[in-house]
Amino acid sequence: METIGLKFSGHESFHCRPFWLKKGYDFIKSDQQFTEKSGIELGVGKNMVGSIRFWLKAFDIVNDNNELTELAIKIFDNKNGWDPFLEDEATLWLLHYQLNAKQYSTIYHLIFSELRKIRPEFTKNHFLALVNEIDSKQSDNIVAKDFSAFTRTYFAKPSKDKEESFSGLFTDLGLLTEVGKDSQDNTLYHIYNNKQASIPWQIILFCILDNNNYGNSISFNSLYSEVNGIGNIFAFNQQELENKLIEISENEKDIIYKNDAGVKEFQFKADKPSGLAILNKYYNEK
């Protein structure tokens, strides 16, 4: 198992609400700074201010200097943004990738790239055990709060609590389901992507281009099974991932997908294209 720096907490026990990233983007764009009084400008409670700030970093909307990233501007700009109000499901897939790949909040990376491979059906306690195996100094209480935020981000569950009734950002993706209880009556979860075929190939190509560890020739196994590979992040099965790579090669003349005697390679024949240019073309052609 890959050893990584673990980062839990920071979200004040609030999962990311659907419009928080846009609220946070506009707040930063107007040159405002986060203070105890920022809740008035953001239209949220005081405790939620710190949570919004956390999620802006977790999704790479702002960098370490609290500056808007180039991708954030492309998505959320009021005048020229691709999808400021997240109306296109493709943008949710893109943000799902950002949350996993950037690893500012460790839990998403650990569950999609590690836990689901060990346990196709898992409970909160399985995740706590995984974290303890990596770093026994982590607080179970803090890690459990992260797990709660994770489930609320991906799985919509009715609640009598008005605040908790807000759906998470990624519930529409349908990635997380409850599949029953274990022998100790703990909820069992399962990750399955039943929308694999509908993810635009441009989103997948951007994610491949975003990985600086890839050269001009990438093995299928790397894309499918490596930590932070698109196979893990998007919960692809092998056939759907291969279909997506073939689709990319059919649309980009300088990219080929080869399957020679069982050796599968995804290759760039020329200089790699700009990931942002690929996305720009997708959104402008919609």
C-alpha cells in the first residue's frame, strides 16, 4: 500500500453543498478575505465559513496562496465560465476527479484508490481500520467525521435535520449505494459507476493529461489500476475504460490506443495537447 501524508478534518463536519464552490469562487473573485464575519457576505452560518474555505482548497478552486486556479476561473467565471452553476453532469465528474486527485482531503483518494479494491463492500469501521494501518496516530473520532462527510457528499439520505437534508455535491453521480448491514448492524456501502459510458471522453482525456507522471506512452494497467489512475477514480471496469480510450483515439488524430497481442498502450504520437484546450472545445461545442 502506498504511504501518503494523511489529512483529515477541516470541513467543520459539513459536506460540500451544491452551490458552495460558486459562492466561494465569487467571494474570492471580489477580493474578500475569510474572517469571522464572512458568513454575512456568503449567506451562511459562521461555522460554514471555514467549511467553504476548506472545500475551495480540496477541489483546487484556490491554491495555497488563496488565489483562484486557472481551471476554477474557466468553470465558474460569471461572464465566460464553462458551467458556473454546475448544470452539466460532466462538470461534476471533473470536480470528482479534482477532489480525488489533489488529495487535499485524504479520504476520497483512500476510498476510491485503496479501500474499494480491498473491500468491494465496506463500512465506516473498515475505513477506520485502513487509516489505522497507515497511521495509528490518527484520531478515530476525526476520521469518522470525515467518513460521514464522504457519505453525505455521494449519497443522498432523507433527514429530519434541515441542514442535513441538503444533498451532497455528487449524489447525482450515483457512485455510492447502501447495500445492507454487516453482522454488527453497521451500514455497508458499495461503489459502482453505472454511468461509465456517459462520461464525456474529453473529461477523461483531461484527467490523463493532468497526471504529470505519465509520459507519451501509458500502459492500460497504469490507467486502470494505479493509485490515482482514472480506472480507480472513476470506478471504471476494464471494458468501459478500454471503450473510453478507443473513443479518445477516434476523436484525436495524434492519440492512438493499441492492443497488440494483449499488450495495451495509450500513446501520444506528437506533443500532448493542452488539457484546458480539450475542455474548452467540449464546453464550446455543447
